[in-house]
Amino acid sequence: MKTVQGSISRPSARRPKAQRIVLAFALSLVLPAIAVTQQQTVLVSVVSDALPDAPQPQTEMQQSMEQSKPGDASITGIVQDTTGALIAGAQVSLTQRDGRNPRTIISGANGDFTFTKLPAGSWRVIVYVKGFTPYTSEEITLSQGQSFILPNIALNVGRNVTDVTVRPTEVIAAEQMKQEEQQRVFAIIPNFYVSYVRDAAPMTSRQKLSLAIHETFDWTSFVGISAAAGVEQANNSYKGYGQGTAGYAKRWGAQFADGRSSDFLHHYVFASLFHQDPRYFYQGTGTKKSRLFHAVSSAFVARSDSGRTMPNYSYVLGTMCAGALSNAYYPSADRGASLVFVNAGIGVGGKAGASVVQEFIGKRLTKNASKAAPTSTP
């Protein structure tokens, strides 16, 4: 029997040699490519390091900040109307095309205006004056440091522009009272209750009180009281007061009380109650007869706050009530109804006579008499 011996198969010696040849060939192809890539990477890195950084895009906020920085350009102009008259106090506005950097100034006394520290860019000038048509300039393109002079602006009067200033009657009356409170005969004696404005604004009740206080406590009133009390003392009028210092003091007090009560009752209390104007309204024109009648009748006829003519209740009743009050401090021998009517008659007659003097010679003797006082509106 034959013995069969097995054997193990081994690779051929040629096979490893072929593999080495293939591997060498592959490496010959790959290694140069790697070297080229590394050279390119180094080259890009070197070039990148050598070049400056590229500018980054600005945000809107950055752009706005750049444009809002003050510059060194300026715009100058003069505002006038179509006749060439310069307009002071005009409102001049400046804005950029997109509405940024708005600025507003007022034109000077010669109509001039100047905007300074402007950045370069496009601008428009807008001028507004009440009563005129607004003006808008063409677009102005400023370069850095440029001083631009805008040609003279000629404003046209606005169409259908009507300005009506309505002031309260109380304000007008206050202005007229202020003028009247400066009126003095011979620059000394108060002449506050004469109006040289025929259509003067009616006074409010508070204004009537204010004028009464101003007139009745004027320093000249105390001089008049002192003189009248001295005359009564010399004539021994109202004997119940006696003589000496005590008698003079009583007469002085009676004179003071008579004048103050009459002024307040006539000028304020009844004038407010009956809505009457306590002032004398100077006529100044017409015949002497008409002016005389106007002056004398003022003691009996008054003007109402609404402008109508009515009986002068305020003066007649004020004088009578003041006479009635005097019964409280006059000597008992002189009291009674006669004192009331005598004082009232003297008061009415005195007012008529004073009005005649005011109508014919008072204005010439009065310092600061109004020549063109403000008038009221209908």
C-alpha cells in the first residue's frame, strides 16, 4: 500500500514582488500630489497674511452715526417779502433728503439766518411765516467745508389768510383803566373817572372795585379831607363837634367817611348792582350846547355795561345812602332826613358841575389824557 503524503500550498515567490511594484507605482503618483497640496496651502497662508483685511459692511446704526457727525459746511440766507422788506422772526427749518438731522432757527432782525457745522450731503430749507405762503428751496448738495449762500427768499402773502385776534373785553377794559389811572389834573389831582374813549369796554365788578380803591385812597384825597376839615373848623360848622384838636379830628373823620362811603357805593356797589359804568365819557365834538347838555345830564343819565342809556341809579342812590350813613356820626342836632337830601343834592350838583369842567377844559389841564386810547370791539 502506497502512503500518500499531503503538502501545504505556499504562495509563489513572484507574487510578493508584483505587489511591491504596484505599491511603488501608487506612491509615485500620490506623494507628488500631497506635496503640491502642501505647497498651495503654504502659499495661500502667506498671501493671506500679506493682504489687508477686507472692509466689513456697516450697519444702519453706524451709517446714521457717521452721517450725524457735525461737519464744517454752512448755509446762509435772507428772508424777505416780494416788496423787498426784510422779515424778522421767520421760522427757518433745515432737513436732509431723508428727513435726518432736522434743525430750526429764527431769522434775525435783518431777516438773516445761518446754519453751521453741517455735514456734506443733500439739504432743503423750509421757511414759514404767519400770513405768508410757506417756502421750500430746491435740493442743496453740500460738499465738505462748503459755504453755500441761498439766494434771497421772497415770500408771497398767503391767499385767503385773515388773522383775527379776539381779546376778552376784560383785557381791553384793563388796558383802558391803566391809561385812565395815569390821568391827573395839573399832574396832581386824580382824574381817573373820565374816559376819553367814547366806546370804551365795560368794566367788570372787580375792576370797578379796583378803580374805586385806587381813586378814593389816593394821597391827594387825604390832603383834600384835611383842608375841608380845616375850613369847617374855622367856620365852626357842625357845632356839636366842638373846637380844638378833638373837634378837628371829628370833622376830619366825618369828611373821610363821607367821601369813602360815597365813592364805594356809587362807583362799585350800585354800579355793579345796576350794571352801570361810573365813568364820565368825554364828548369833545359837536356844538357847545350839545356838549353842555351831555355834561349836565351825566349826573342823571348813565351808560349801562351793555352800552344802553339809563337813569343814573348808581350815583343818585349812592349819594343818598352815603347821606343816610352820615346820620350815624354827625352831631345829633344835624341829623335827620334833611342831612340825607342836602348831602345828596350837593353831590348831584357837584357831579354836574365837575362834568361841565371836564367837557370844556378838563382835557387841556389833564396830564396823560388819552389821545388815542385802545377801543373795544363790538
